[in-house]
Amino acid sequence: MPLVAHTALPTFQRLQEEGEEILSAERAEHQSIRELHIGLLNLMPDAALEATERQFFRLVGACNQIAQFHVHPFTIEGLPRGTQAQEHINKYYESFAQIREDGLDALVISGANVTKAHLQEEAFWEPLIEVFTWANENVTSILCSCLATHAVFQYCYGIERSRLPDKRWGVFSHKVIDRSHPLMAEINTRFDVPHSRYNEIFQTDMEKFGLKILVASKEAGVHLAVSPDGFRIVYFQGHPEYDDISLLKEYKREVLRYYRYEREDYPPYPAHYFDTEVQQLLSDYCHEVNYAKQHGTDLARMPEDQIIKHLDNTWRDSAKAVFNNWLGKVYQITNEDRRLPFMDDIDPNNPLGL
């Protein structure tokens, strides 16, 4: 069933223009279909704020459960915001106080950019932990993306993520480790996932605390794991929500940082992402960047139109399937008469009867 445009959030119009089915609030009111309410705690910086909305809304809207999906975006204190992004948040986002009062069936926590050596030093750490603590006691399942995975794992188990020698950046092949888990139903046994991070929680650390590893890569590490109970917390280290151009945007940003003397080295290509033709285009562009930098001239535009037609999305179908399975289990567990799970009927050690 479609997403319900229960607010004037521009993301609904954007997705509808892309061909996604969006149900108006008026039509939704006249359908006898159960609602699922999913929170989106968006921690991304201003440049990626609205793109992150669309990416996660798109994955939720692609689910084929017999339900109406109401997605509630919100954010927290401790994240620096510019005027435009703050206006967007003020106009379209809900407050955590309202989220807490109304309740949720499920919660997605996005990644974030950090500036401190340790996550607990970030200004958003305490507000994030407040949200997680509430959700862990009141929401059926929490899905964490990248930085959120690292923060929640550290809070739950006291283990900080490890700094990698180089950025884990690109599109990597992964293999399903546990085919019997419900989140892996109808999933290809091998599929690609984008990664973009400097830090990692290693598989050995996850297994030490009883996490179940569902999907991993020899090259990129664990992509998907779940809490010991099998469902309460879903951990992503990769970015299945990414668009086909997301890594290109990141690469362009790093090139501009190099041009502006914000980084010393010219950025490497994201692994397994650009084909040979694109690499040639970008090699030529590298010469233009260095020339403009050395001579103090304006930088020519990156040939994005030529690049985009070479980019393949080899991960979206699997991402949709995982989200479909996730919300399908949320649907099975939650009470149709209220948003909170009827916890008395759930075995906390085995919520899915695994």
C-alpha cells in the first residue's frame, strides 16, 4: 500500500512525480485499512537532509504490506543547522515530544556526520540516547543506519567503533549469512550494498554480545545484523537507502573540498562504482581541477550528465525486500488498535518465535 501524505512535506510531491503511489490524507480516511506509523529520526546534515527523507520514504512506500504507511520525520538538538534547513524542519517536522505522546510502530534512525573523536562527545549524543531509550521501551523495532548503528551499539554494549585505515567507500558485494531469518525472506543470497564510512564495528565484536549477523562482505565487513532477540534492533553499517547518484554526490563534494584546500589529497574513486569510461572522464576532470587550483581560476563543472548514464543501482531491490520483511514483522507484532506493541503477548527473548 502507498505512503499517506498526512502533511504538506515536499517529499511526498517529489516521490509522486517519480511515479510513486501517494495516498492523500482525505482518501486514506475513507479506507478501512490498518495504519502503521513509522518515525524517521533524521540526523543528516543540511545538504543531505531532504534527500535522506526521500530515500527512506521511498523504501517504506515500496513495501507491499496491507497497511497505510504514515512516516513521521523529526530531529533532535545538537545538530548544527543553517537557515533554510531549520525552516524546513520547523515547517514540516514533528517534535520528539509529539512523537513520544502519539507513539510509533517502528523507528528508523539515520546516519549523521560527526566532528569529535568519540561519539559521546557529540552535542547530539544525549538527545539521541534519550530517543533510543524511549523507543527501546515503547516501539516494536528500531532500524539504525550507519552512524546510528555505531552509537546505539556503543550505548548498549560499551564498545566504541574502530577507525579504519582508509575510508570504506564504494559499492561492495555481500553474502547472506543467515538465510533462515525472517528479514532474509525472498532475498538474493548475494547482492551489492553501498558503504560510506571511516569507522567500523567488527563482526567479532558484534558476535561477542550475541548479535546475529545476517549479511556481510569479505571486503566491507558486516552490513546487516540484529539484536540477540532477533528483531528489536536492526543494525545497518551500509547504506541500502542510497540513490544511484549518492556516491557521485559525495565524490563531487570531496573534489570541491580538495579544490578549496580543505583536504590535501585528491579523492580516490569509490570502489566498484565508476566504470572505465567514467574513470576516464574523471581523470580528465582531475587535470582541470588541478589547473584551476594552481592558477586561481574558476572550476569548470563536473560532467555529471555524462557520468550519470553509466551508473547502475544494484542494491535497491534487495533493500526494498529487507524493508518489506521488516515492516511485515512489525505489522504482525503491533496491535492494530494502537501504535505501541502489545508487549504482554510477546516473548522478549524471542519476539518472532524463532
